[in-house]
Amino acid sequence: MKELTPARVLRYGLILTGVLTFVAALFLWLSPNATLLQGFSVFLLLLLLLVSVLIYRKLVINFMDARTETRNAAAQQQALLYLFQKIEPRRALPQMRSYAASPDFLCLLYDLIREHKPHVVVECGGGVSTLISGYALEQNGSGRVLALEHDARYAAATEREIQRHGLQQLASVLHAPLTEAAVGEYRIPWYDLRGLPEELRIDLLVVDGPPSTLHELARYPAFPLLRERLSEQAVILADDCIRPAERRMVEMWAKEMPGLTIQWVMTEKRAAVLVV
């Protein structure tokens, strides 16, 4: 659904007024004995009926949204309890949900690291997920996580969090400003990979950045540009697959590499687990 900007609302309002005026005029034309007052009354009745329908629709939408949010909140609380029982963080974790990863996605990330025991985790977009990865790798007894972050301030903030949690031996952030990348027929702003060691072989690739507002397929380059650096048994974890662009991205990856298996996971924002 398109965003309802003030200009779009005004345009819709003018169109609606025009349609109602046309209906009232048509009534007057088809009813020769009708007065102008009767035509105006028809206009007002139609307007009242339409407004009533729109108000009812809005109430139903608000009710459905509130019910969904209540269910999501309960699910995220359960996921958070699970997460805290598993990692026992040494400091308070940063805010989750909204633009940050949701607890259920972080639980999925934790479980994948504990199950697959990757030596190298690379995150496209860091933050609280970098801390969870660090704690999971700490429990595994080996491994490292490297987060790519295009925003210098956010990269510095994540580094400070890593220090606060005592995970600097396992986690780090690479400030990788966005640069235009040519990927097939597309030119997409993506992370500058010049600071990423050439010899790095990625066992788990987490795709949760850059911001989707930059391009329709802002996160698509992750697989084609890092494909040669993936290990033989690499796993890819993509967040925000509730959005059509991210679902399309995952499907494009699958077409580019036959045999790539996809598991859709019903987290709050939907996730996809791909195994090479």
C-alpha cells in the first residue's frame, strides 16, 4: 500500500468530492422534478455513508493491528526470556525490534551459531545481533564475528557495546561506507569491501543491511558479491523477509545458485535460512 502523504490525501479527497458531486448532479438530471436542495441532500447522504464506511474500516484495521501487536509482544517476550537464559549477558543489551533485530530473530541467530559452529560470521549490518553472535561464539569456544556497518557513528557505538560486554576477542566492526556496486543489470549502493580480508571464508552470512530505503534491492548484492568468499557449508540468514523486496531477493539468490535450499522462518519480520 502506498504511503498516505498529505499531497496524496488531498488528491484523493478532491477526487472523492468530484465523484460525489457528479452523482448528485446525475440525480438532478435524472429527476426533473428534484430541487437543488434535494440534490444537495443526496450529496450529503452519500458523503455521510462513505465517511461511516471509512471510519468502520479504520476501526477494524486498528483492532486487527492491536491484536497482532499484542500477540507479537507476547512472542517477543518469550523469545527474550529464552535468549537471556541461554547467553546470560554481562551488560544490558541495546534496544531491540523496530529498526533493530527482534528477539525471535536473535534466537534464530543464536541457535544457528550453536548448531553449525561457524568459524567466521559476517554480518551485513551490525548492532545487537553482533553481541548475540559474540556470546554464542564464546559458548562454542571458538570463532569470530565481523559486522559491516556503513554509518561511522553506528559502527563506533557497536564497538563500544562490544567492549562493554567483553567480547572484543570475538567480535569486531568494519566501517564500510556505501559505494555503488555493479551487480548484473543493477547499480546498487553497497558496502565497500576493500577492508574485508581476502582470505576470509564465511561460514555464516547474516543479511540485515544496508537500509532498504536506499534501493529496491538494497540487500541483494550480499550473495553475488560475497559468494566466492563463502565456505563449502555456508549458511545465509536474511531478516525482514516480510517485505516483498527481501522475498524477491532470496528468490533471486536461489535462481542464481541451483541447489540452494531455502527455509522460511515465521519470525516477527520473517526470516530466511539458506544453505549452500
